[in-house]
Amino acid sequence: MKILVFIETDGGAAVAGSWEALGKAQALSDDVETLVIGEGVADAAAEAGSRGAAKVYVIDDASRALFDIDLYAADVKAVLAQSGADALLASHTGNGRDLAAAVGYDLGSGLIADCLDLSVDGGKFNGVRSLYSGNILATVTAEGFPQMATLRPRAASAAEATGAPADIVTVAPADATARVEIQKVEPAETGEISLTDANIIVSGGRGVANDPKKGFELVDELAATLAAAVGASRAAVDAGFIPYKHQVGQTGKVVRPDLYIACGISGAVQHLAGMNSSKVIVAINKDSEAPIFSVANYGIVGDLFEIVPALNEAAKGKLTN
């Protein structure tokens, strides 16, 4: 199975989730090529080659500086035909999912979107997706070729650099007309560390219920000390303790930080599926039988309102020495 991986770029640099899609493709096939579209993307193209892509198709043009669904879909369809790939894989970002859906519709192929995992059987993708608010995991297949899938960010390990020189093929932009004029893109300036990019995450759960405001203040303070992102369980989000953008789990963000600190999170299966690939997991919970301890590297049985401030002070002491 030949897989073409779309390497999404932002300001000329590759989006991190694209390297994860490339890593998953390499785990599924020995014949993996990539497509890089944008302006000033020579470095991203070279990196795709150094990370093991057999061939890197590049469309580097000022007209592709900003993502446009009409232009990018036309480019992808042209390169799919040129490469003869059996499948297209992209990261499930806002742009990646729109692009795969548009290309799949135009080519009459089904799309398996937002996959937590992927395998190949009989030349077709088997995608594992969460259904019914994360209460069920289903393995989904799709008819039609090329096969189409998007992979949820942080659901796989990124392709590693091999140092191999890139086999780069320059491709002219497809002859297509944009239906929308995109004048500029202004990213939100939130000052927060992104969950999907964070090396350290401190999350709060139902355990803050006795005093949600104080509980998440403690979580925020520890996160600030560690230069970490703030996460939350679905229970905390559903209870209105914190906005959805902080939710970790099957129905939130899938994360793979170096350190994950779970404060007052029991460890429902949906939450564990979103964070159990973290390198080191520290769990704080009053219930010694909480499922979170089954995946934790370090477990602390106790009240988060007492333990989190103590951890924060200890961290400050270590970081300032």
C-alpha cells in the first residue's frame, strides 16, 4: 500500500501533527511519500525527506501561502494521480480534516476521520474512532480508493529524523480557481500553552468539586510554575468548572507530554485513552482504588487541596536553586 501523507504548514513550517501522521504511515507501509504545500516550504520539504519519506512532492508558491480549500484540494488530487498512491493520510487539524473531506468527496472515496489508531487490512484502512461521546470505540472501514483518513494529533509518535537526503519533486500548482478570497489570518493570542504541544500538562478533575474555583487555581499555579499547559477531565468540563478547550480524552485532546499530572481525576476509560501515552504520569487522588493509578508511574493518595500546593512549593524550590 502506497500512502501519501499531507504535510501541513503554517508560515512555512510544518505543523507537528503532520510528523505524527508520517510516523503512523511508516508503521503501516514501506512505501510512504509526502506532499508539502505552501510558500517558503523548502525546509519543511527537506525535513520530510530526512524523516524517511521515500519521495517529497512540493508545491511552493505565493498563491498557496494561506490555506485555501479549493486550491489545496486541487493540488492534492493532482499529486495523488501523479504518485499513484493508494491512500491519503493527514493530521486531524482544522485544515487537515477539511482537506481530506473535500478530496474524498471529489474522488468518491469514504473518509475515516479523527482516528485514534490506524491499521491496514486487505489494502484498506481500519480506523479506530470514538463514538457516542467517547463511550464506544469502533473500528471503521471505508469503501473507495484512494483510501482517506485523518489521524488525531498526539495519537501516534512522530516520524524520527534519519538524516537521509530528500528525494524532492517540484510540482506546479494545480490550475484551480478559489471561490473565497482569504485576505489574512490572525492567530488568537491567548497566552496559554497549547495542550497538543505541551511537554508538561497539569490536569484537574471531579476531585475539585468541593471548591472548583480554588481547585483550578491550584492547578493553574502548579502549571505556571512548571511552564505547563492546563488540562481537565470530561467530568470537570461537563460540570462547568473549566472550558472545553482544556478537555483531555477521547472527546477532547489526545496528548503525549513528557509529564502528565492528574489532580483529582479518577481515570475513566475515555480520559485514559487521551493521556496514557504520556512518558511519566503522576496521579493525585483520595481514592486508592481509582483507575488512574493503574497507568500512573507515581501515585499519591491524598487530598489535592493539600498535595498540589505542597508540590508547587517543592517545584519552586527546585527550579530556583
